[in-house]
Amino acid sequence: MMSHMTIATGTFDLHDWEQEVAEEGPGSQVGRVTNRKTFHGDIEGSTTCTLLTVAVPDASGEFQGTAYVGVERITGSVHGRRGSFTVTHLANLATGMSVSVVAGSATDELAGLTGELSITRHDDGSHTYSFDYDLE
């Protein structure tokens, strides 16, 4: 049976960005970020997110974020169906970003959820998302 992907779109607000440097050495700085988000639109809810970050020095020697991996639990609803699910983030300035639902992590009315979340950060600092998902 062929699955039918559904698209959810909207915005989110970023809260409580807490960043710490875990290790700094030649060529890179490794850090940890925790934050929360509030989603609006087709996804309504809140998240907690933990990221492990890598920054490398630019020409002036200042460290600039270039890559991260992360885990985020989203609790609320998708198109009115309530539950929670977890996504993993893999981002690298050179190769792009992938945010994917962890298989088996969705609960309640979202059980069986799979999909990919695209995030866009706009020049004014706002964020929008597009979530291509399938729900059995």
C-alpha cells in the first residue's frame, strides 16, 4: 500500500537558549546547547531540545557554529491529533540539515508517525517549518 505524505506548516518561537563550551582545542570548539520551542500552526505544542555543537574558527579566529547533532521531543498536536514524538537533528553548513522522526517514538494519537521536518531561519530571526509526514 502506498503511503500518502501530509504537509504541516507554521512557525515556532525559540526560548531559553543555554549554551556552554564543553571542550576547546586546535581547530574546533565542542559545546552543548539546551533550548525550548513553542510551535504554532499545524503543529501546536512545545519542545525540549539538546544539541551537541561544533564551531570552527573563521579568518579572524572567532569560533563560528558550523555543525550540530541533536535530539528534540515535541509534545502537543499535529493537525489536531494529540501526542508526542522525538526527532533527531543532523546539521552541517557544508551539507545542510536533516530533522527526522525517530521510528517508534510517537505516542497516543500520533503513534506510527514518520516524517521529515524542514526548518527555515529568516533574516529577521523568525523561524518557519514544513513537516512532511505520514501517519498510519
